[in-house]
Amino acid sequence: NFGMQVGFALENDIPRNISHISMIIAQPQLGFIVKDFYARHSPVQRFEIVNEGIFGNAVHPGGRLTGYALLFRLDGKSRGRFVPFFDAGGGMQYTTLHTKAPELSGSFQFSPQAGLGIQYFFNPQRALVLEYRYMHMSNAGIEPPNHGFNASMITIGFRWLRRPHPSTFSPRHHSF
């Protein structure tokens, strides 16, 4: 599975988040299907592991971001052309954001994250994707102080997927 998402992340307004960080993010993705689930009553259709690159620029207060995240994704059962999903994981980034935002110390940061999204399939292998993701960024105590920050991110993207399993897809059962 291949994909690309672009998005906007905004620092949440909670104590210690004082810089009002806002970032534009690009995320190329390469995913691997671990397991398809065919049980009729299971809410999960597929389990994937997604490798995601992270390239970003902080519009405010300034700084760059490059890194990597490993995500675990659960695709829900399809609803016509729509397939919901949940993903969670973490990553590492190198950033210059710490020079402008006192929440961060040092150029090496970790980012646990989780999100919900929806995929709209144009055909069985191509989908438009909309996702909300909650993320945290801090240095895990490598360099004090380690305040970190929390952000909400909205992304839109496109995926080329192997979906559904060829033996389970039939045009007479779906409206594609």
C-alpha cells in the first residue's frame, strides 16, 4: 500500500503549550497488510503496519521537522465506498522548532500519536483519505526541561491499496 497525506497541525490550548505552534505536514506512506479478517461479526476488516515519513514546516513560530513514524492501522468494515479506520503509533523527529518554542528542548523529539479517519474508495484500489490525529511531541527526558506539547492534526490524502481481497470483491455485491 502506498499513500501521501498533507495536513495542518495546531498546538492544543492547554497549560505549558504557550507558543501556539502551527505546522504544515507532508507524510509519504508505505503500508503492509498483516491480516485480513473475514469473520462476519468482526468490526475490523484489516490490520496493517504503516511506515510514514514526516516532513514539516512550522508556520508559527518557525522551524523545520523531518522524521519517521510507525503506525498500526485497523480498517473497519466498509460502508459502501467508505471505510473507517483507526491508527496509533509513534515516531521520531529531528527539528529546529526547539529554537523558537520553549515547550521543546533539543532537536531530537518523539511523537506518540493516534487518529481516526475515513477512506472513500473511487475504485477497489484507490481512496481519498481524511484523518484527524492527536499527537504529542517531547524529547522523553533526553534534554531538560521536557515539557513537550500536544497538537491536533487534520490531513487529506490519497492511498493506493490492495482492497478488498480479490476473492471477496464482486461488482454485483458493491456499487463501484
